[in-house]
Amino acid sequence: MKPVISSQEYLSLSALVNYQLSADPVSWRAVLALIAPTLRRRQEEDLLLDALDYLGKAYGQTKRRLGPVAVLHPIRAAALVELACGRAPLLDLLTTLMHDKNEDLVEAKFRGDVWKDLERHYARLLAALDESDRWYLNERIEVLTRRADETYHHYLGRVLDRAAVTPEIVRVKLADRLDNTLDMRVDIANETAQINCFQMIFNILYSGTCASLAQAVPHRTPGQMNGAKRLFQLFKNAVFLSLLRQRHLDAMDEATDRLFHSVAEASLNESQRTLVHLFMYHVRDVKEQRELLLDVMRYSESGAIHRLTSPGGMHRLDGLFTARFDLKSKAELDAALAALYADKALMVEVATAFAAVFSSFLADPAFLIRGIDADGLRPQV
């Protein structure tokens, strides 16, 4: 299945939107033409323009962790929903644009009368909707807001519980995850882009060489998103896709199916890029590379990637999700990710296992990781 957007198309979209955002004043009509080019009724267009104007004022020059302005995220996510649907319903676009409103745009972040002005602006936006749409928009935003006391799987479970009544929020959440996954690589001149990961693996396994890596360029200064943090994002995708498959929500319509497969493909590509990077700079001995690849192959053949495993087992990947990613506090997670980042051989195995997981999501319409549900992550025997 063709993905909703390719990596190059995504970078192009980001650049074009970002260029428009640099104008003074910003032409929101030009931004809207980039994310939703299909002609719409004047009332719908005016509502979307007003929503973009609100977001522009509310986010201002606030930046995402990797550097781009924060408002890019909801704008790109809305573009992904539009691409998946062909012509997304107005409420779907408004929900996507506002999906982080209750988490990002809170009173404590604003000074003086700015918050009051934003609240008045949002009230005017809502007043332009009919009563039913107004209720549905606020309800969807509330459902998509993660509460402070929720684990990731509890949050997703609550979202998917509501999806039985409001299936559109699945598309919004998939677009959110797809944008977050593609956004992990803001460096356009990525040193791994010219290396075919599967060809590299074939060379390592069958010829005992890895000539494409012989002239590796100097390692760049690490950014905010190191390899372990990228793998954590892939964990979140694996949990979400498994929950969708478990509830048979992955292919409830063509747009959802395309977004599901796009998240899986973007995750597979990211796992491959991480693996190539590790082999370029950190684990460069071909014999060790081959041993690690074969070890994960045997682990996969045992069926271990189809289920959650318990920590302390016979393999270092046992308990990966529960012991290294699904932790109770941010401090515990940060410590676990730091320990993972320090163990480059283990990172190779984790990246390879994730490549197997997301390849399975793409190849097998029944694949999921058993033991993942909204109540918790439970290792399976």
C-alpha cells in the first residue's frame, strides 16, 4: 500500500509551510492551500483560516524539542489527515489542528491579557460552528488530551474506547503519530539516506563485508533526539498499532488503513536508519554485526516478537517493553534510556527487532504483539 506521504514529500511540505510561517504577516490562506488544497465552501474555509490564525497566535515562536516551530506539528498532522482522506471533513481537520490544545495551550504559559485574548478568539471560533459541531469538537479534543496521571497504554485505551462511537479520532491520532515519527529526522542531509539497510544486512550475513560503510563520514554532534529516544518513539508506535489491531480498528475505512500502514512504514524506515547509523559509527566490526543480526533472527524465529516477554529471561531482549520503556516515572524512563544509549550492541538488537516488528505489521494483516492492552503490558508465556 502506498504511504500517505513519502519522506521527501514530508520534508517538502514542512519546508513550504515553514517558509509561509516566516512571512510577516503570515498568509494563512497560503498555508491552508498547502494543507487542504481542495476547494471548500466559504464558511468552511473561513473557519479553517480562523483556526490557523488562533494557533499562530497561541503557539507564537514556541519550538518543538528538535528545533522547528511548534505550530508546524498540528498543521502537518492536518495535512496528513487531508492526504489520507482525499478531502477530510471539516471537523476532522479542526480536531487535528486543535488536538494538542488542552496540553500545549494552557493559561500558565501566557502573560497578562494574552490568555484572555486567546480565550475570546477560541470562543468566537466555536460560535461560528453549529451547536452539534461545537460539542463534537470539544469532546474530541478532550478525549485526545492525555491526563497527567495516565500511562501511555491507559491513554490509548481511553481514546480507542471512544473510537467505537467517534471513529474519526483514530485517524487524528494516527496522523499525530505519523507526524511525530517522520519529524524525528529534521536533518535533510542524513548520512544514512544513501545506504540500503537490507542490502547492508545481506552483505554482512552472506559476504561478510560491509563495503558501503568503509568510508563513513565523521559522527555528527548528537542532537536532542538520540538513538535510544528514537527507539522509545517506536515502542509507542508498536503499542498503538497493536491496540488498533486488537480492536479491529486498523482498517475500518480506507483513510485509516492508509494512515496505519504509513505509521508502520515510517517506523520501519526509522528502525533501519537507526541500525545503519549504529553500524556506521558504533558497532563497526563485521563479525560482531553478523552475530547480533543472527541472534535477533533466532529470537524472532522463536516467536518472541509476537508477544511481550518477561524481564530476566534467556535473551537480552526479553522484557524490552516493560523493563526499558513502560516505566512509572519520567526519571525512571530517562535512566533506562540513558542505559540503553550506553549499550550500543543492545541498541543494534532493539533496532533490528523493531524492524522485524514493523515489517510484520506491513506483511501480515493479523500481526500484533500479544500482551498489550489498555489495562497494562502483560508478558505472555
